Amino acid sequence: MRRLLTLLSLLALLMAVPGGALAQEGISRKKQEKTLAKKAKQEAKQKARQEKQDRKRHLSIQDKDTRKRIKRHTKRADRHGTHRHRDGFPRNLFKRRR
């Protein structure tokens, strides 16, 4: 009788354990996606911040004439897009020789 009682209690204990173990799989899929999205957003911010610092350092290394030329061409590219630019006739005719 005692042996049967021990066997039944052991069997009941083994049946109860998997149910409890399944409840603790970890974090849910939504939570995982949310943390991954947050991490990706943070990495993108860090990358943009680093690029801005690199650009600023690059400009600080250049001499004054080069900075002015870069600024002029950047403004022109912002106005007309990133494709190839053709200077107007008067600018092309009277451009400064270096």
C-alpha cells in the first residue's frame, strides 16, 4: 500500500511539472519584437550621431577655401538634387581660374 501511494504521488508530481515549465517559456513574441525595434532605433540614432561627428571633424580638418567650396556645392546640391549639375553660361564663361 505504501509503495503504491509513493508511486502515485511520484506520478502526480511528474505530471504537474511539465505544466508549470510550459508557463515559463520566457518573454512573449510581442515583447521580443518591441525590444528588437527599440534596439534598432537606438542603433540608428547612434549611427546618425557618429556620422554627424565624423562629418564635423572632416570639415574641421579642411582649410578655409575648401570649406567654402564644400558649402557652396552642398547648397547647390540641396537646391537641384544629387544628379549631375551644369553651371550656367555666365558662370562658366567668367569662372575663376585657380
